Amino acid sequence: MARKKEASPRPSNSELKVLELLWEADAPLYAREVTKRAAQRYGWNKNTTYTLLGSLVEKGCVRREDPDFLCVPLKDRRQVQASEARDLMDRLFDGSPEMLLSAFFEEEGVSDQELQKLRRLVEDYRRGDGPQKK
């Protein structure tokens, strides 16, 4: 007996593109508007976009409100970024921020200006002044 493939709780790259359209709108959009925007930006057909929206609903990233399939994002950009960053750090760097940053710096390098911004960010967190969680 074939097993049904379980949906990943994490959005795929294509699903992230759909979420980006919703975040840019800064308000819920009807699915038909999402399909228009996805066609313009990515060249996707309507069926592709509806499939991705359905998957985002199943994953709890978007709420569908009827009638007319109003798409309400349930996670904002910061929440998804933080979750994805944590997942990457856990999967590839044994949960170590130091190992993650070290790998990034070794591969990409970092300017003095970027280092200064990172220092300020660390100091803000030490004082409890980091970005507000939503």
C-alpha cells in the first residue's frame, strides 16, 4: 500500500515566492490576484499558483477565507526567516551560530561596515534591545 507523502512544515522555494507576493501586498489578497501577480513575476500558470496556495494552507502558512479564496498570510517574513535560519543552523552546523557565521565569513568574507553592524546587533541583544518578536 502506497503511503501518502507528508507535507513538509517548511515552505518550499516556490511557496516562499507566493508568500513574498502576499507580504509585499501588506494585506490579504484573493487567490485570483495572487495568480495574476505570480504569472506576471514568475510566468506561472493559474494551476501552479493554486497548488502552491493549497500547500501553504495545509502547512499553516496561509489561511483560506471563503467565499472567493481570500489568502491571509499567517506567518510574517521575520517569522519565516528566523525559522529557516534556525533550521539551517540545526541541520548543517549542529545548532551553532558560531559555526554558521564562521562558514559564511570564510566563504563570503565580510566588510568592515558589515562587521560593525553585526557588533551593534550583538550589543543590542545583550542589552535586550534586539528586534521585537511578532
